[in-house]
Amino acid sequence: MKATKGAGALLRLRKVSRSYGERKALLPLDLDLVPGGCTALFGHNGSGKSTLLRIAAGRDAPTSGEALFAGRAVSEDDPQVRARVAVVGDAVACYPDLTVREHLELVTVAHAVDDADAWIDQVLADRRLSDHADALPGSLSSGQMQSLLLAAALVRPRDLLILDEPEQRLDPDARQRLAELLAAEKADGVAVLLATHQTDLAEAVADRMIALEDGRVIASGAPAAVLRELGLRP
């Protein structure tokens, strides 16, 4: 279900920026993400993290600059891009009348997943959702809902996994499992781009950290070095 490691950048952003009217949500920046690599975006709410993730996922177009995925312009409307980029979405994307299993079945049908039932069973077990397979979203706890959103991304093929603060609503044990999951994704050659407020998660899984403030990069490099520069580590 996952990618094979290869050479060269899978995601390449060059001088990418985004403005909404007079507001500059993201100032020009560059980013290269290779198969098996992980970049963590760090910053307060409103710093530009989510804007950058939307551009990387093809859900928003940059005002200036170039965003490429496997050499193609990043666009959610491009079937070749959409088939290879998995995004951990928001709970509002769930259908209130579909069970947990039915949500995953819908994803596997959309992506023509082979042996879907066995794969769904495995992902449900991995995300500790087997006992909730027949539950509706409204009956899930916030942590279980976050696990469902992760499961929906994991049950489909992917070369790039994009996550916006995936640690939200997870207890410490679940956050540890999340770190292990992302490490396994990297080992399987999946490129990972995530926004996070949790410094421990970034240090555990990221090769590079980009710290943003008011849409501009204020630090970039290895997570430990960036955190020291920000005064968050001795």
C-alpha cells in the first residue's frame, strides 16, 4: 500500500507564497521533500502552516511560485496527484450516517484497493478501532475520531502523507503510536509533511523542521537545532 524509496524530490516548492486580498498568509519559501523524508512545520496558529499544507496537497494554489509533485503541478483536480497524496482531513469530512468501517470501505472503493476487507481489518486493529467498526462518528470520542481520520489515510495507496496537527485529541499512548506510525511510513518510502505543535513528535520523526511566524520562515534545519534557535531547548 505504500511507496518505494527513490531518488530526487517528490514534492518541490519554489518561491511559493499565498495572499488573501491584502493579507499575506505565506511569504515566499522553498521546500524539497524526498521519499522516506519527513518535514515538520512548527508555529502558532495563524503562522502559515495550514496554508502551506493546503498548497502541498493541491487544495490551494500559490499566489506566486511553483509547487510540483513528481514533476507535475500540484492540483487536487489532477487524478495522478490525487491518487498518490493522502491527507489527514477534518472531522467535518465524515458522513454522520456511515459507520467507521463504511467510511474506510468508501475510501478503498474510490482508490480501487485490492483485498480491501483484509486491509481494512488490519488498519482498524492498528488504530485500535476494531471494537468501534460499526459505530457512527457521532458516538466516537475525540481521540477515536482522530484515529478514524488517520485510518482513512492509511487504508489507501500513498506516496505523500500530509497531516495537520495529527496529535490533536490523542492521549500520550496514542501519540506514541502516532510517532511509531510515522516512522514506519518513512521506512516504507512515504514522504511525510506535517504541521505540529508537539516538539517531541517533530524531534522523533522529522528530518527537517521549518518554523513559521506570520507567514515567514524564522528558522529551518534539523529539529534539535531549530528548537535551540527558538529557545525551546538548551
